[in-house]
Amino acid sequence: MRKKIALIGGGNIGGTLAYIAASKEIGDIVILDRSKEYAAGKALDIEESLPVMKKDINITGTDDYSDIKDSDLVIITAGVARKPGMSRDDLLSVNAGVIKIVAEGVKKYAPNAFVIVITNPLDAIVYAFLKYSGFSRKKVIGMAGVLDSARFNLFLARELNVSTQDVTSFVLGGHGDTMVPLIRYTNIGGVPLLDLIKQGRITSNKVQEIVERTKSGGAEIVKLLKNGSAFYAPATSAIRMAMSYLNNSRQLFPCSVYLEGEYGLNDICMGVPTFIGANGVEDIVQITFNQEEQAIFDKSAKAVGDLVTAMQKVLN
Ligand code: APR
């Protein structure tokens, strides 16, 4: 039987998720949005492409949580984007309200689903979903590090004039200005980036510029699009994570997960290397930091901690 995938939020990312999932035929899809007609319109548009793509899945749009009954996978993008004049805390409390409704609906109708959260502010929303739903921490992750790493890999590949497929890196920490790109763990087809710097193929300064560009990767797209934020790369990243769960591939991704002592942190959600398989979060990998990396990670943990504290106030 085909898997059932519920997409909560049928906006730019939700619609793109639906389109990619349909084109890969990974399951039947329900798009749930607060606007039923909007969700139905997206679903019908994608459905009409099925005969051309030669794919067989069912896709529907709804505003009724009972339609997501027994979904295997839920991907959440519902929420509002930050508008001019809105502070980060305003966004946090508005989207906390949205995630409360979403968590209650998912808990009631899809209690065994694996959940991938995309709504921002990411780490705080993952935290809120866990608290509102009471789900096991193995079943809830946030998508940020895969996207941040993809941006870092792309910029490096373009600079080095090598295949985008050959650059491997991971970006840990919070999804925001304090993300932690790990240069020491970055390689090109297995060759450490640090060796390429030593050989003069790329300068440390250039790498640092790329780190900064990665940190503001989301803002760069917003500036260009003007009316909205990135959606192709975020959706592609989340589908990659979803496939590892659905196919039990046990791929290692930087995911925002709830930490219980890992990395010396407790009661916080933050991006760390995580194996994703049929059980959801299969394992969290502890990597060793040097002094400088530890300092950047600690700074990120502090920023995420502040967000989570703000979220705890909303939850109480
Ligand atoms: N229930 C269901 N859907 C909702 C709700 C709700 N309570 N509130 C908002 N939505 C829907 C909106 O109707 C809209 O269709 O969520 C959708 C959000 O889509 P977009 O505004 O297009 O935003 P998108 O670009 O998809 O980003 C979604 O992901 O990366 C984050 O910062 C981004 O938080 C944002 C989220």
C-alpha cells in the first residue's frame, strides 16, 4: 500500500513539497491549509500533471484534520512569514498559535506519524510541536541544516569550479545567524577543504565569505524575491529527509532535534547530526569540536536557548 503523506500548509513550500512528492511518486498526498479552496486548487493543479508525468498517486486538498487520518509522514509549513515591523518574538508567538492547532490535529488523527517541521523560527517551533503534541522526540525533527549545508556546498562548488555533488559538509547549530558551518569537516570528494586551502586553491578569506553568505542565505533570497522567501531548496531538503524515513535509508543529516544531554544540552531543540530511518530519529552523533568550533557552537546554543525560553513563556 502506498504511504500517506500529510502536508500541513499549502503555500509556497507546501505546494512545492506536494509537487516533488508527486513527481517521485512517494505516496498519496493530502494538502491541508486554513484555506480549503487554496489547498484544493494546489492539489488539483498537481493532480492534472499526473497523466503527463505518468505517475499514479492520489492528491487532495482540505482544511479538515480528519482527512490526514493515519498519515505515515507529516511535513509542517503552516504559519506566517515575518512581515515588515514584526519582531522575531511577534513571529514566534503567532506561529506558536498556529503550531498548537497543528499539533492537536496531528496528535488526534496521525499519532504514529513521523513529523518534519519547517515553519520558522525553526528550533522554537520544533520545541513547541513536541510540547503541544506530546510526541516522542524520535518522531519529530526540524529541517534547517540540510538546507544550510546545501547552500554552503553550492557556494563552495561554484567557487572551486567542481561538481555540486562532490562537496560534503554539514552546518550545525540553530537555524539563524548563529549557524555553525564546520570547515574542518568539509571535503570535496573525500579531500579535506583544509588541504585545498593549504594548496592555495581557495583562500581562507574566501571560505569565510562563503560562511557569511550561507548564514544570510535565506535573507539573500528574500531580498531578490521581495514578496516571499525561499521554497524550492527548502522543499527539496525536506523531501530528502522524508525519503530516508520512508525508505529506512539511515542517512545522516543535520536535523533540529530535542536534546537530552547530547552536546551537553537539555530541553532545547537544535541542529545536530542525526541518523534518520524507519524509527525516525535512529541515533544522534556526537562529534568532537576544537576550541574555536566549540565557542561558535556555544554561541549558537545560547541564541537558540533564548528563543526556546521565549517559546516556553508562550507555552505557559
Ligand atoms: N493552519 C493551516 N494552514 C495555515 C495556518 C493554519 N493555522 N496558518 C497559515 N497557514 C497556511 C497559509 O494559508 C499558507 O498557505 O500556511 C501557508 C504558508 O505558506 P507561505 O505563506 O507561502 O509560506 P512558505 O514560503 O511556504 O513558508 C512556510 O516555512 O520556511 C518557513 O519561514 C517560513 O514559516 C514559514 C514556513
